[in-house]
Amino acid sequence: MVFCLENEEPRRALRSAMVHFQASEVQQLLHNKFVVILGDSIQRAVYKDLVLLLQKDSLLTAAQLKAKGELSFEQDQLVAGGQLGELHNGTQYREVRQFCSGSGHHLVRFYFLTRVYSEYLEGVLEELTYGPAPDLVIINSCLWDLSRYGRYSMESYRENLERVFVRMDQVLPDSCLLVWNMAMPLGERVTGGFLLPELQPLAASLRQDVVEGNFYSATLAGDHCFDVLDLHFHFRHAVRHRHRDGIHWDQHAHRHLSHLLLTHVADAWGVELPKRDYSPGCGPGVNFVPGPLPPPVPGPIPHGQHRGPMVHRGMPRCVPNSPYHVPRMGGPCRQRLRHSDRLIYTYKLDRRPPAHSGTWPG
């Protein structure tokens, strides 16, 4: 059983257990797909690991994880910001990266965000409106929102979350899958570069603020019928894989994250995943150690908390006259067809080679 927010009916868990993807399988899953990733340095690492995994079965290096705004990373290109501009830790920092595979059948783009909704994001949405339509959007913004925008940052964050989900609902095509990545857990001591010296007193409360912000973001994403991947839950005990700054994570954690994300996406698209057994220590990313689990706590679940990952699954953009009605918190929900029930793209990754259409995007 997967527990969700209070007063909501439990949603189904993923049909497939997490799969350790190989590069060839990622290439097939994302064949003729345009993927857009938006967020902070954690999401930049999500972008980098996905770009790497589209090309080869290896892990990111520590230097690649730490690099910021470089002109090129594993055959990608810095499009704007970064070293093309000025490297700094201010809220106006920009970095846009893009990877296009040699075959032309994989396109991945990254936009660095310092706030979940802003005039800059509106510019990004305009690009997505008049450029190629994305097939998959992965987004998160939390730490910057809660630490760099004044004493009422939580209230502003909640308002901006509502704004961004409304705008995504308006801009994204019907076929696009949006996955909201919940913020990953912070360490007890936070020393990241985005947290300026004068803001260090906020570090003590930031850890709990992230939990609260995650609750609001997951609630609103579910309210708008978007998918949610609860990274805070999945990494809550993986202390050994978190860097000393209390914010960032090592290459094993990011490969584990990629496996979680791709399994979620495959399930949403109705893709049958390969089944294989890994021996401990074999294959990139299998050295991830989630950490010891605490003993179970008897009694009822406190308000706003959950024992399993928060799950909102398989609801794409609006599909008129859909036979599926999705319950919505706080009001009637627009009818949307479940991704997992639209088995249009069902195929076996381990048996069927990709069909090259010769066009991009598909």
C-alpha cells in the first residue's frame, strides 16, 4: 500500500520495480523524444547523468558533478549563460545546456532556475511554445525559493507553485508528461554556495522548510494532475551518498535517481521493461546504499506525513471527452486520460530495436 496525502484515496504504486537501465535501453525509451529539465544544480546533475546514460554505461565523475557552466559536457553544448556570461551565485544566474545525439533522435535541454516561477520562466515557456514540443518535462525548484527571496519566502513559493502549474497546464501539449521531482533531503549542516554568508542563520530551519515545501509542491502538482516523484522519500536514509555541503549527492545517488526517474517515465508511457537480476557490486549505479531503515513507529500517521513515497501517477495533459475521471483535491478535476492506460507506445525494450523514422522531433 502506498500512502498519499490525508483525505486522498491511496494511488497505485508503479507496476514495475525499479530497473537498472543500460544505455541502449535508455536510447530506445527516449527515441525521438524531446526532454526538458528545469531546476537548480541538483537538476543539472539529473540532466548530466541522463546525457551520459544516453551514450554509455558509466557514471559521472566527481569533477563532472561539480562543474558549473562549462562550455561542453559529454558532447552537449552550452547555449546561454554559464561561461558564456558570468559565473556567480546570484539569483540572476543563467545556464542553458542542450544535447542532441549524433543520430538526431535524442534531444535533451536544461534550464537553470533560481525560482520556480518568474519572468525568466515565462521566457522559457515561450521558447517551448514556438520551438519543438517537449515530450517529457522534469522540473523542481525549492532551495533557492525558500532561502533567497525574503522572510515570506514560503508564502511566495506556494503562490509561485500555483502559477507555474497553471502555466504548464496551458503551455504543454496534450501528449507531454510532466514529472515534478520533489526536493531531496538536506543534511543537518548546509554549506552550499547558493547560501550566502548573511543567510547562514537560515540553514538551521531550511531542512524542515524543504519538507514543508515538498508537501505543498506535491499537493499542488497532484491537484493539477501532474506526476510526482518523491525523491525526498527515496533518499531519506542515503546519508553516505550526500556530500559534505549537505545539499549535493555523489554519482551513485544520481544514477539511482536516473533509474527511478526512467522507471517512472516508462511506466507512465506503458513501456514494458526488461527484467534482469544484478549481483551486488555489478553494473554502474548498483553500489547505491540506501542506508539502514529506522524501526517502524506504531500508531497513526501524523497529519501531513506518510510512510511510503508520495505518489501521483499517470495523468497527462487535458484530453477532451476522456472516459477517465481523476478526483481532484479542493474542486472538480478536468478529465484527463491516464498515461498508464494509453498503451500506444507499448513495446519490449529488450527485444524490439527502435524504428528510425528519419524525423526529429517525433
